[in-house]
Amino acid sequence: MRRRTPAPVAAPVPFDPAAARYARQVLGLSPAMAARAMASHGVHIAPQQLIAWEAGQLLPSEAELVALARAVWCQPGQLMGGRAVSIRDHRLALDLPSEQVAQTLGLTPRVYAQLEAAPRWEGDEDRTLLLARVLRLDGRALVSATRRGEQLRPLLQRAVDGRWQPQARAVARLVPTLAAGPERERLEWALKVLHDEGQTVGALWGQTVDALWGPDAPAPDAAERPGGAAELEQRFWQLLEG
């Protein structure tokens, strides 16, 4: 008899206890009143559970977070304290049902749920752009939510080490919010700046190697040069957003 593969455990929902407590108190609601309001949205909890959330002792589930947000008249994102990271987080932050996002992307709810829960977003370019629009994600947030940073960093390194023009097309496919209009112009400018800066730093680094170890020393790998892949990606976003 074949064993079923257990479903992956979802990451906890981001939650800011102080933001939740503030949202409740601004409306003058006691924990018992807020719990009763949540019940009107189909989620039943004891007031002590809400108190435990606000004390940071427990975390609400997805359904509980949405119900609490509706009970205190705010978006779920406010109760996350700006901590949304994954696609699921950003969708919940806007109180968007997964079925609604699936319909916007032209997918069945089942297929969308699989894509959202996957270790990395595997949607095509058009659907990735639609996802960014419906979840209101800029380029940096899109890369983080879709977990495409590992794919982006080698492209940036190639732009530094070689011709940056071909990498502009590759980055635009990976981050389709940068594919057209002023965003594409900004992307090309940022890659050119990275290339020029990298060439200057590389030349200075080569001079340092020659001075310390002699002209016959082997050339260092890119990872050994000043500023690693993470720093390169950070510089890229600074140029785009600056």
C-alpha cells in the first residue's frame, strides 16, 4: 500500500501583537467584544485566545487573522505589521480569497493553491505580472514573494562581469514589472551602472592582488571580491528605487 506524502506545513501567519491590540483599543472594544465580532464573521474564539495573541504567546491562523481584521475594521496587512513576505502573506494582507486571485490569473483554484504553496513561484511571465498587479507588488517585493532571488543574483553578476544588455532581457522576464516603459529604461540604466561600478572595483581589486601576491597570482572568484551576491542585489534595488 502506497503511503501518502504529507502535505507541507504552512508557515505561521505574520502577526504584530501591538498592532492588533492598538486596532482593537482604538475602537473601544474589549477582548470579549472583539471575540463576539469575530464570531459574526464565522470564527469563534474565547477572549483569552485574543489576549494570548496580543501578548505574543500564540499566533492566529489565516482565517482567524482575517476575521480579526474584519472585526476591528482594518486590513489584515495592518495586523501583520508590514511583515508580509510570501505570496500567501501578501494575498492575506489585502483580504483577497485565493479563489479570486486564481480567477484573475486564469487558473483553477487548485492549480493556483499549488503554485502559491510551492517552494518557488513557477508561473509564466504573463501570470507573474498579473500576480504583481493584483497583490500590488513592486519589483523587490515580487522577487522576495516568488523566491526568485537565487535566479536574479547570477544575472546581476553576469551583467557586472560581461555584457549587461543580454541580462536586461533575462531580468525583465524574471521580474516582468520591469519589462516595459519607464521601468525598463530604469532597469537598463541600473544594470549599466552595476557593470561600470563592477569594472572599476574589479580593476582596483586586481591591483591589490598584484601588490599583495604578485602578478602571477590566480584571479579571485567573483564571490571572493569585495561585495558578495547579496550586496550586489541590494545595490541593484537601491539603483532602481533611488
